[in-house]
Amino acid sequence: MSGTCAACDCELDETPIKVTIGGNTVEVCCDDCAQALREAHASQAQGDGI
């Protein structure tokens, strides 16, 4: 499997972490990137009044 992390653009290995953000599933390289995406989405949703 080949691809890049949705958060930091690092190459993904054979065991990426799947994160669902806004109904879309993306793959990240580590727990830190997963948490960063979740926090960014939560911040954006709060700013949108959701």
C-alpha cells in the first residue's frame, strides 16, 4: 500500500490509522496526526456553529 498521511504528508506504512472526519475516512501515519486532525475538525465545526 502506498500513500501519504492526510495530516503531514509522510509516507504511510502497511498499517495506517484510519480517522473519520466529517463523514470521510482518511489515513494518517500516527496517533499524533490522528489527534491533530480530530482537533482541527472540532475547532472548525465549533467555528461553524455546529
